[in-house]
Amino acid sequence: MGLFETFSADTDLQKNGKWVEYGDCRVLIAFAGDGNPEYEKAMERHTRPYRRYLDSDKMIMSDSMKKQVHEAVVAAYAHAVVRNWENVKEGDQEIQYSPQEAKRIMLKLPAFFADVREFAGNISNYQSESDEFDEKNL
């Protein structure tokens, strides 16, 4: 497999997302990168107040500032990467999808946010279904 097969992806999947199963629920996760223009806009919008800190590798951030930056990144993911979900419950209460709820849950469950971030950053998750079928049958 060459570079193009490895790094090209279905642009619709990148923008609109792919369903990921988490036990009894599932979450629609879009690509976190150039193939998803909403992600780029959301990251710019939510992290703009911290741009000076993010662009400098020499700038030292306080714990408070790190928390604010993390919350801004989670907000960007909530608005542009987590697109929908089904059967998400907190206790017995089903939670309807909204970007605000997605942000709240990702902040409350850091391991879930880490998993979303890992999945959303892997371009191979957004290759077309026919590409995946062909690879499995080679």
C-alpha cells in the first residue's frame, strides 16, 4: 500500500462522521483535521484567546491556564467532531445530544475524550467502506 492509499480518505466521512460503538451506545465522530472544515473553524474560534500560549513552545502555562486551554479544545471537539449520539445515559437518564452536553460529558469523562480524540485523529478511520473491504480481502 502506498502513500495515497494510506492517507487518502472519504471526504463525506471526514465531514459527517462515522458511528463508533461504546457498549450499548454509539457516537458519531467526524475527523479532527483538514478534511473537516468545521473542526478548523471551531479550533480557531475556541482557542483564539490562548493562541499566544499555544504558539509558543517557551511559554509556561499555569495549571489554571492549562485547564482553560483544555476546556477550549474540548469545546471545539464538542462543536465540530462529536456530531451526534444514540442511547447515551447518565444513570437511568438518557441524555439528548447537544454540543453543550458533549462538552460536559467529555470533561466529566476524560478517558472518553481521549478515545474520541484518538479516533478522530486517525485518517484510516475515515477511508471509504469499500477501501476497508478491499484491504480485508487482499
